[in-house]
Amino acid sequence: MRNLFTFLSCLLISPLVISQNEELLPDTTSEEEALIFFMEQAPEFPGGMDSLWCFLESSLDFTILNLNDKNGRVIVTFEIDTAGTVLNIKTNPGYVQQLDDLVNDSLIEKEIKRVLMLSPKWSPAQQGKHPIKVKYTISLKIPYSEYKCKNIDNPSLAYWKVDESAKFNYGEGDKTYQSVQLFISDNMQWPSQDDCIGRVLVGVIIDKKGEITHSKIIRGLGSCRGFNEEALRLVKIMPEWEPAEIDGNPVKSYFVIPVNFVL
């Protein structure tokens, strides 16, 4: 068990590469027993580690990764086979569940898996000059703000990397979240007679003038008649926001607005 805690501590500091035998170990083998063999040459993403993070950050949808107030990490393990193909992607595997800062969110985990499935082929790990199958582990901090790629062509990323987030002022709410919820409670029209409660998440773009120019349901109440539509209506009638800023200048930004339907 002491070895397991040491492994987990190292994992949270930097990506960890761990090799296996050429054949997958049987399911009866514990994770602790399986993760002990180190290869002579680690696998490599095309272009190296910087290119790996550039690939991830240019492909991930930050409206999903940063859609709520959860703080922590998603730990991702996957295999790189002898041909350099990424497969068997898992998020927050069982042997790390005892960690306190895990973010268990199916939407976020699904998005990370989606991007890794698009990965180009790696240079496979080698043992004795022969390619071998390995396990690779990375840790992503949520909300995602520790950007590792310096050169990236992803407009949505720029909307998240702001010095000051967009602000909404309404009524007596002294913070954006409080103001948003107060506005929603004052203007909500219960959509239907359906006995539904829950939260709809609406992703929006707030332009340089503070106007909402685009809105999209990120997570809805699909089985409840009219609830998603009411959430979009509320967002569209919101007064102007204070735009986000970079270096003191207003910029376009993303924001995720939670619309809570509670009785």
C-alpha cells in the first residue's frame, strides 16, 4: 500500500509512463502489481511533450471542461500499443479513487476521452530494441487553466485565458453567480406541468460590448418539456454584462450559465 501512495503522489506532479509485458496482464492481476515495469525507451508523441499538450489544448472543448465550479483533477490512463496507437482510455481508474481531489463528471471525462481517441500515432516504447505495449498516465487540472502550449490555434482557448472574467450585475447580488440566480428567479416562467427539477447548463459567448451573442445547451433536461427552451429564453433576455478583460482591454469570452429549476 505504501508503494501505491508513492505512485499516486508522483502521478499528480507530472505525467507518468509505465510499461507492461508484451501481452496484457490478466484481469486478476492487481493494478499495483501491473504497474511496476519500466521500459528502456518511453513512447513519444509526434513532436514531443509540447506537441502533446498543444494537441490536447487545441482539441478540447473548454465550454465542457470549465462548465461548473468543480475543482480538482481528472486522471487519465491509456495504452500505447506496439504500433503507437492509443487505446483502452480510462478516466479516474479504480486505484486512484481514494484521492480527495478527483473530479468525477461524466461529461468532462467523455470529452477528454473523445480528444485522446483522435490522437495521431506515437513512437512506441521499446524494450531491448523491440516495441512494447505500455500504459501512459496524465493528470488534467479542472477547471483547466494551467495551459502548457505556448503556440496554439484555438479561438475558444483565448476566450478562457482572460485576466478578468465577465461580470453580471443585477439587483442586490454582490457576485456574478448570485446576480445570475437572482435574475433567473425573477424572470423564470415554469415551462410545463412536468414534474421536473434539475439544472440546465447554457454555454454563452459574451462579446466585447458585454452582449450575449451565442448560446447553446451544454447539459439539459431532455425528458422535460420546455425546460431547455426556457433556459435559452432567460439567457437571451439578460441585460448586458461587463465584458472580460485582457491587459485592461475588453475581449470576447465564454461563460457557462447554470439555470436551476427547483420547486
